[in-house]
Amino acid sequence: LKSAALKSPAFYLVLVFTGLFGLASTVSFHVPNFVQSVGFTAAMAATGVTCVTIGQTGGKFMLGAINDKFGIKSALFVGIGGGMLGVVALLISDSFGIGMLYAGALLFGIGFSGSTLLPPVVIRYVFGGRDYASIYTTIMSASTLGVAVGTTLFSYIFDSTGSYYTVFITVIILFIIVISSSLISLNWKKKLNV
């Protein structure tokens, strides 16, 4: 199965999904700087980071339960959708106040939790249990690469533009590609006969 999987479009779709999800999630490292860059205090920035952590911790349990009860597509929509809504909320928080900031950080935390929880679920769903370990290892290396690129890329964009606006718009676009590639990859399950 592994050789057939590596040649299938599904493999590259899941690779894109996993890599870009990892990349997008690294924007969490920039939340404290973002919060202060739009005029909130250092204490508010610290609370924002706490909200991300709470969302990340609770998100793992929530997404696992959603996947078990409603299926993988629901878990993908809640996880990636939560992350996307969180970024939008953070983006507009300077106009709508600290409550919007904390809500955005919490939602983004849910998306952040999905970046580690959802790829293994998608990999098993699309490729089945046979050769799972070797396929999983190959695909998850894309997540590691995404995280490595993301930490540098978002810092570079901020340094170049002097604002997190472009960074967050980039993350929203990444989330759109992430949800699209994951949903399309699910349709390849039948073609792979797993």
C-alpha cells in the first residue's frame, strides 16, 4: 500500500494539509507581540497566551469527542474553522476590545490543537491501518518543516511590513488551503481501496 499511497494525489493533499497546518499554527508564538503591537498591555498579552493554552488543551478533548460522535469532517470544520475565526477575531480586536481578543485567542487555541490532533486522524482515515506508521512518519515530517518555516516566515513578514495584518491574512489563506486539501483528500479513500 505504501508505494501506491506515495504515488497518489491523496498523499500530496494530506502532505499539504499537514505541512501548512503546522506552519499556520506557529502564529501562536506571535500572539504576545501582536497584542502589544495593537495597544494592549503586557498583562493582557499574558492573558491572551493563557487563553490560547486553554483553547489548545480543551480543543484536543473537544475535537476528539466530535470526531468520535459526528465524524472526521465535523472535527475538521470545528478545528480549522475555530482557528480561522480566532485569527479574524484577533485581527479586529483593536476595534472591538479586549473581550474579542480573548475570544479570538481561545478559538485560535482550538485550531492550534487541531494541528497535532487532526493529521493522524486524516492519515488513518485516508490510508487505513496498513503501513500506517511509515506513511504517518513521512507525512508528519511536513508538519515539522512547516513549524520551522512558520516561525521564521511570520517574523520576516512582520519585520518587513511593521504590522501583523499581513501575517494574519496569510494565516487565513493558509487555513482555507488546509481545510480544502483535507476535505479533498478524504474523497480518495475509496480509490485507494483501504
